[in-house]
Amino acid sequence: MAGATGVLGEAIARSLATEGAELALAGRDRERLERLGEELEAPTAAFDARQIAGCGAAIEVLSTALGGLDGLVVACGVAGFGPAGEVDPAHLDELFAANALAPIALVEAALGRIEDRGCVAAVTAMVAEFPMAHLAHYSAAKAALSAYLAALGRERRRSGPAVLDVRPPHMDTGFADRPLFGTAPKRLPEPAPIEGVVVQLLAAIRDGRRELAWKPMRTEPVAS
């Protein structure tokens, strides 16, 4: 579980533990990661999604601790707000690293360690499919990860782990209050409950699905 110290990632980790999964956890907040690891009796590896070089090392540590991987769930990223043409290029580097390059690097490092019947699940966002004004850069980063997952899923359709692209809507995780840059739009959509997203995610993993997406103006997710 990568991104375990985020609000969504921790909720996913706790739910997986409740269902009996043997976990290994990776996250950026070392203190929070250690506390969660002790509580869930899971080995841990600290990494920063804005620093791509550490992703492979984190997967190595976790895989070694578990004696191999049955799957990988990635729920890391950071928001960024502002109109196109007005964002510092240095911020764009960090935004794309955290939301696209690091998740891709984590998956790449894990692929050779996951059995054919395993699963790779990564959280993108609904904006990957439905980009929003003043979120052009964030939408583009999530769309990049989503495109990677779609292509990977086609490559591994006949053999290899199931590849799941999770595109939830805006959730009440405090994510929008801690952006890398900018200020969240005043009129964000009504947040979806985190618990509902986690329940649907775990069901999709169990069923071997390859997509879990929420459409605008719908209250129920559409899975396939």
C-alpha cells in the first residue's frame, strides 16, 4: 500500500487489514507511517512521491519484508490549483512527479514481483476523464497516470496482474486544503464519502475489475 499516510490511503489500508490482508505500507509522513505500521502489524518504508528515485527502493523493502507481493495499491498525490499560464514550472515538476511519475515508478518496480492473479490498483481522479478549469495541470497529471494504466491493462489482459484505474470524485480528505500551489476553487463538487469509495475499491479488487469510475451527476460508481 503506497500512500498509506494520506487520509484515503490510510482508510484503504485499514479496510484491507480488516479483511485479513497481509500488508506492507509506504508513505511520506514517517511518524504517522510508523504508528500505522505498529497498529496494523505491517512493515513500512518511507518515501516521498515527489522524489522518483526512492520509489523502487520502497517497493524493494516492502516486497522483501513480505516475501513477495500479491498486489499493489497506490493512493498518493498532491493537488495544485490555478489557471494555465500562471504556474511556476518548478511546481509543475513536483505536481507531475507526485501524481504521475511516482505512481508509475511504483507500479513499474512492482510488476515483476506480482503474480499473474494479483492486482495493481492506482487512484487517479475523476478529473483525469473530465478535466476542470483552474485544474488543468492537476487534471493533466492524473490523465497521464490514467493513460499509463489503460495501456498497461491492455498489455496484461491475457497474462499478468489485473490493472485497476480508480477515478473517484472529490472527497472530503482535506486534500484541497493542502495544495502544492494555488487555492482551491470556491465551488468544488459535493464531496463523496471516503467510506463509500473504499468499499467500492475493495470490491473491484476482489472482482478483478479494471476500471472504477464515477460519472458526473451520478451518485453510484460505474465499474467494469
